[in-house]
Amino acid sequence: MIEGIEAMEQAWMISDTSDSSSDSDLGGRSGSSSSSPSPHAPSPPPPPPRANSPSIVDSSSWVEGAIIVGAGPAGLAVAACLKDRGVPSIVLDKANCIASLWQQRTYDRLHLHIAKQYCELPLLSFARDVPQYPTKNQFIDYLHDYARHFEIQPLFDRCVVAATREQSGDRSLWRVETVDKRRGVREEFRSRWLVVATGENGAERIPEDLRPGLDRFQGTVLHSSQYRNGKPFKGQRVLVVGCGNSGMEIALDLLNHGAQPSIVVRSPMHILPREMFGRSTFAVAMSLMKLLPLRVTDKLLVMYATLALGNTTKYGILRPSTGPLETKAKFSKTPILDMGTFRKIRSGSIKVMPCMEKIDREGVYFGDGRYESYDSIILATGYKSMVCSWFKDDGNYFSRDGFPKSGWNCDKGLYAAGMSRQGIFGVSKDAKHISDHIYDDFSFIERKRTNSIVNFKMMMK
């Protein structure tokens, strides 16, 4: 049943969370206990007042430095880099903890798919005893350590309902309006600089062509954000829709917990081994890119993958006509870094299914004419940006899908961090660029202010 999914989508807009932490807390880790999945999510909390209604705020604050919306890796990285340059900031987040996606919407067995040195945020490395591919909890621990190290204290439970630009003389000012969900008050923050760091994963994405069928299906339907582990699915026939890294890993986890998983592969994709010659495949690719053109690097990666994994086409997984790095650059489609799923596909333990034609009460009709019945459907269909739900833009800075039109520097004191479709690796680059840019502007204003004070004192003598 899809009603639970729809309720969950609405709830995430202003997701109501525990109010046990204060604003100065870093937020507690969510528990790891699992319960049987339900097709019905809890009813969403009542929405805040509409952003286009007459604005009545209970408090208004001028922020000397930058306003950062989002306390995930991107927001933390920007705040840390700014602090390192002596620029103050405030961080706002609708959740009750840092990195809420990682803490509240990821499955138990999740590991980083690329080596830790490419997942570090600026200015602080992982501890030496952390393995090359950290677990979810190890990465969350790192983020907590990062926030403590740089004394970043986000304002939690702040749901941003509107962000608008105002002109003040020859400068732009940014006005951000929030609802404090615990106290039920509206707040306004104003600054010269606004950093959108809510990331690419604001809300669960469910393809529209699936919705009618999911509404008919009588089994359990959940998005991967609700999936924790395969224990509740033991003995069930489960269809995983979506063959990205998460979908592949969830299918493997289901198998390891005694389920009978199938995975839908709707379009060509690249599968690469996670390591090449004992090194992270990502690290090898980065090294090759320094020496060789992109297409040559791609050919070498595909050659090695074919030798290591075999011909994926035999098992229903076509490779794109463009190489893995070119596909990522052109279409933002990340190659699969195999964690062992493909070996189970080759053995027949995990079935690969083509695109779906129709979903009925008990199962699915597929494009090759087959019909299969299922007990549960898990949607590993990714996420979407929700920036356009609160950023009042008229299409100048963000596209309709919520991504910046001009990279990290959107102009007029507006920046976007962690929205370059380059994962955590891109977060660090964005944070460094943004902090440098704001620092230059901040320093110029501070120098002008100092000079004005000096001139005033001289005039008074």
C-alpha cells in the first residue's frame, strides 16, 4: 500500500522528531533495533503556516556571518571551514540531530563504498583505527567528533519555510524564516550570506509511473529509507526496485537474512569491483585520471571489471555505451561498486528482473512477459532535493529539480554545498570554495568597518 509512503513524504517536509535534545546538543544516535515493517507510516504532523501567508515572526536576528541551512556533512564542513577562517555562522536543521539522513534513514549494514580518505571532511581526518571502508556508525561517530572538534552547535528542529533575497542599497541580504517545531514559534534570520546545504537527499523519490500499481499492491511497500535489515523479511519473496549501490546492497542483505530477493534493472549500468589490485577502485580511477584521458581510463576500468566479474549482460545487466566515469559526468549516474551482490546474481540466488509493466494486488508483470508474485516491495529509488519547497527563487538560481544552476557559487551571497552530485568527495571541495569566497567578502567588510571607526575617531580629536 502506498498511503504510508505518501504520509512519510509529507512528514519529512517538517519531520517531527524527539525534543529530548537541546539546541546545543549534537543530537543522539538513533537506535539500531528493528521492528516489522508496516505499509502504513504514522500520520504527518500539522504543517507550519504557509510561507506566502502574512509573515508574523516572533523573533528576528541579524547573523554577522553566514546562515547555513542543513546540519549534514555539507553544512558541518562549511561551518568548520568558515570557523577556521574566523568567520562566524549559524547552522539550521529541521531534524533533532546532525546528519539525520545517516542516523535515521539508512540501513544497518551500510558501509562507505569508497575509501575513507575520499570521504573525509576538510581539516579533520578519520582516526587511524577506522577501517578503509567505515561502517555507517563509524561515519556517524566521525561526524559527531567533527562537530565537537569545531564546536559547531546547530539550531535543531528549525524547519525553514522561506528564504528570500532583499536588496539593501548596493548589497543583497538574505532573509530566512523558520518554525521552531518544539516551541511553535516563527523566527527570522538575516545575513549577507546564505549557504544551502540540505544536500541532494531531501525527500524520498517515488517514480510517478509506479504509484498507481503500488496503491493496488496488498503486500508491504517501503522506501529504502525505512529499511533497516532483512530480519523481518525472512522467507518472503521480496522485489527491490532500483539497482543503485543501495538497491544492490539491500538485495544482498535480504538474501543473507533468508529472504528470496529479486532486483529490477530498468536501464544499463556499470558494475565495478570495489577494489582493483588491492586498492580502492575509486583511488585507482583518480590516479589514472591524472595520467590518461577520461575515455582511456574508462576503457581500462571496464576491461578490469570484465575480467574480474565476467560478462554482466549474460545476467540481464547491460553496460552503457559510455564508460563509468563519462556516464557519471554526463548523466550523474554512479557506477555500482560491487560488495558481493553480483556473485549471488551469477549463482541465481538473486534474480534480475527487467522493467515492470504493471503491479497488481499480489505481484508484478514484467516487460519480458513474466509474472511474479511478491510479499514485499522495497523502493530503492533514491531521493530528491526539496530546496524549491522553501527557497523562493522564481527559477533564477535553482532548477525545477532543486539543484543549483551554476555550481557552488549561485551569486549575490548565495551558495550551494554538497549538491554537485559528487557525493561526500564533492562536499569537501564545495566547502573550501565557499568558505574562501565568504572569507574574502567578510574580510573586506571588516576592513571597511575598521577604517570607518578609525576615521571617525580621528575626526573627533
